[in-house]
Amino acid sequence: MCGYKSDSKANEETAQERSQRRGFRVHQNPPWFLNILLAVQHVVIQSSVLVLVHSLLNQNLQEEGGEWSQYNYQFMATSLFSSGISTLLQTMLGTRLPLLQAPSMEFLIPAVILTSQKDHRDNRNGTDVNYTLLQTDSVSWSEPVRELQGAVVIAGILQILLGLSGVCGVLSLHCGPLVIAPTLFIIGFSIFKEAALFCSANWGIAALVVLLIILLSQHLHSCYFPFWRPKRAEGSSRSVQYTLCRMLSILLPVVCVWIVCTSLEAAHIFAQQHVVELAFSRDRNTSNLVPWLRIPFPGEWGLPLLTVRSLAAGVAAALSAGMCSQECYMATARLLEAPPPPPQAYNRGLCMEGLGSTIAGMLGSVTGVTTSVANACAHGLNQCGSRQSIQVSAVLCLLLGASPKLTQLLATIPLAVHGGILSVTYTVAIATGITYFQNTDMDSGRNIFNIGFTVFMGLLVPQWVSKNPGCIVTGVQSIDVLLLSLLTIPVFLGGVLAFLLDNTVSGTAQERGLPADVSGSRASAVPGYSEQRALVYGLPSGVRKLLAHRRLATFPFCTISPPEEVSTLEEVTSAEERADLLLSCGSEGEATPNWHKEKVPNSE
């Protein structure tokens, strides 16, 4: 039984009703059944990005020759396994925001450019050579795959170094609304070609998925379902309410459409295109070779091949993935009404992403892992940003990654369903960027030019370069790979332009929106800010005690947790325990006020 309250009656709700009907915050723990459903929903969203990256990359690998089709699911399983490890690292030791890790376009584009270079020459004798096949457990693998793994390892190591150096945290303090907004625009628009490709498999199915998601997340967002749970102390039952239509607004449509399409296809009534028709083999004999249990381990496919070309691709992937992740941190914090990440959280997040990519490359993954934009934007639809739910999703990724046969199940989702998911989630990134304009002077000619020029060039140049890859020929392949990769990744070019224009073109603080303090650099004066920040970004107690040691108060450890943060976290440990009790599922108290709703002192 469910109920629905109109907007006119929403203002008459008591504080207890609002607490029960709202979504879950970062440090809150949903009940076990809802936790599992939210985790499955995030894995389904992640599968759209996973299928997109691997299908496009495998198409390019097949052009190089070799029997790739029978090993595609093993590669997908390895990526899922690596994503689970990286997600656990990110939620425990990184930013601690509820961010699921997954392969991304920032790793795909350098990988495609790296494998598309046909003229491979042996620098030792200057003659043309073909890639030799290496025998590993009776399986032939060519050097392009190992070179991709080397690029992933290099990208991970570079991200770790950038995080420990503190560069990411310092740059975040100079990223105002006019840097964040255009970059989020470009992130949202950069996926439209791939989303259209998937939707074109069946526009009717894609439109149905989109309409159902909009119906549940927007029109039925106030439709609540009561549940009865026993009280801990008295032993009696009490009623709690959850807006399940909004919380599961992606999982329910996907499962329903998936079941209907599979049933119609099994009855030979409706033939639906799957991802296997793009780059995966549908041969029955090949599908039978996919193992049920296979735990990735280092050196399974051979050691990663480190070359100058893989170094160039790794540098491009590390820089662009780091920029995209930084924007995701800001967008996620804004969507979940959390304080902006402090500089040390950015540094920790980049370190953990780099460590995750390094592990992925050593395990044999051909793509690195970074923050999934689709999963981050999904928080804006379901308003459930529990860290625990993401950690359960990470465990599911580990289980799926250990069984390529279960990973193969993701390939049975129709392409149009994946296209519908990507079409809805990435629009949230665009809308989140628009919200930053409220802090700026949009009548300023300076701002109008900066925004328009950044977005236009950030989308135009990568499109032109991708259509004309021969425009950059320096005579050195590694430099060609580096320049082509950087100029073909929209988020890198757009982010650099937005940062340079906003920080070099003269403008007042009010004009640039700096008094709003979107980076949180001056928000420590806001009542409750330090406590709220510790609840979201505070490290586990064991790690805090370790970093509190005086020998670790120097570079580079000071960049991930300065001494003043350690003392602050120690002071709010008891407050964190109280907040978990008050704000956990079914709490009867008031919700903790959002820090950013307090007026930030004006710098002027």
C-alpha cells in the first residue's frame, strides 16, 4: 500500500515525516533490504558504462586481428573486479563520498588512439616489425593488449604522484563556478554520440525506459511506502516511510523492460539488439567456454608492456580522468547537500583512483578505473547517497568479477536500455552545472564569452580531431599519441580552457561568483561546517590515529590529511556516533541542517 501527498500538503508535514520521507545522506545506513536494492541499481547503471567502453574498445582490438571474441567477458569481469577494489578504496580511504568506480571515456579514447597507430617500428634496427604473439597458459595475446595494460599502470602511478604532491587540492581552491559549470556541461554533452548509438538499436525501447525513469523520479517522487520496524528499546513496532518510486527510479524500469524484451525475444516475437552484436561473440560454442569461476591475479595475461607510446597514453588518461573525477566530487557533494570536498579529500581521492588503476593494470584490465559519472549523477535522481550502499555495490562487483559467466548476464541487457540509462543520468551533470550560475553575474559580457567559448571549443575541437587524426604528425609516435589523446578528450580541453579564462581574464569577485565559496575554502566560519565535513570526509579512526603520528605530519602525508584535520576529527567522533543514531533509517528526530543553507560570510 502506498500513499501520495500533493505539493500543497508537503509544507504541513512534521519534522518526523520529513525525516522519514527524505533520502539517505552519505553517513546514513539504509535497512538491509533497501541497501541491497540500491546496490543492485548502481551495478546496473555501472554496467551501461562498462558495456559502452568495452564494446567500443573491442571493436578496435578486433581490427588489429586475433581471437578476441572468446575473451571479451573475461576482460569485462576483470574490469568489474578492479572497479570493486577501487570503490572500496575510494569509500574507505579516498574522498569517502558515495562514488562507484568504473571504466570511462577518459581511458577509452587514449586506448583507441594507442591501438589505432599502424606504423609500429622497432627503434633498435629501424625496420617494420609485427607484434609477436606471447603464449600464456596456452592462450595467445598480442602486444597491443599488454601495451594497454602498461598505459593503465602508468596512468595509475601518475595519479598517485599527483595526489601526493597536493596539486589537485591546490587547483580546487581556484575552481570557481565559472570553471565547474562549463566543465560539467562538457561532461554531460560529451556522451551524446555514444548514447544515441545505443538508443538507435530501438528508439521505442529507449524512449520507454526514459519515460518510466522520469515518471518514477519526478512525477511519483512523493509516493511513499510505509514499513513497520520494531523499536530497539521497547520491542514495539513503528511505521517508517520510504519513497521507493524515487529511490529505485532506475532499477524498476530497467528490470521491467529487460524482462519484457527477453520474454518477447525468447518467444521469437521481437528481436532485440544486444551488445554482443557490436563486438561480442554470440557463438554458442564460444559462450560455453566462459568459465563460472575465475579470480583475476597479476600476470595472468602476461606482464604489462611499458613503452614510450604507452607512457604518452597513460599521461593523457591520468590528466583527463583526474579532471573528470574532480568535477564529479563537486557535483556529488552538491547533489547530496554535503559540504564541498576539502583539498586533502581531492588529493586522497586521486591517490585511491590511481591505486585502483594500478591494480587494474596489473590484474590484466585493458582500461583503468575512475569515478563513474553516471552513478554520481544518479544521486540527483534517487536522492540516496549512502556510503554503505556503494560499498555493497563494490562487493557485488567483486562477486560478478570473479565469475565471467555472471558478467555475461550483463551483455543480455538490450542496447536501447543502456542508451536510456546514459541519456537520463548524464543530463543531471548538465543540470548540476547550471545550478552554479546562480552564484555568478550572468549579465556580464566576460562570463557570457568565457562560458560560450569554453563549451563550444570543448566540443568542437575533439570532434574535428577525431575525424582528422592525420592532422598531427610530428614524426615521433609517442608525441602524436599524447597530443591526439589530449585534444580528443572533451573534458580535458574544456576544463583547461575554463580554468585559464576564469583565472586570467579580469573580473570582480562578485562577477565570478567567488563570494559563494563553492570550494568551501572560507566556510569554516559557518556553524556546524566542521562537524558536517568530518561526517562526510573524515577518515576511519585507525587511519586517523596513524596520520596523527608526528613523523607523518610532513610531506607528502600532510597533503592527504593535515594535522588540523586530524584534531578536528577526533573532536567530533562522539558527534558522528550521535548523528548515525539520529539520522539512520527510521529516525524520529530532526535531520541535521545542511551546512550550505547557512549564510556564508561575504568576503567583502
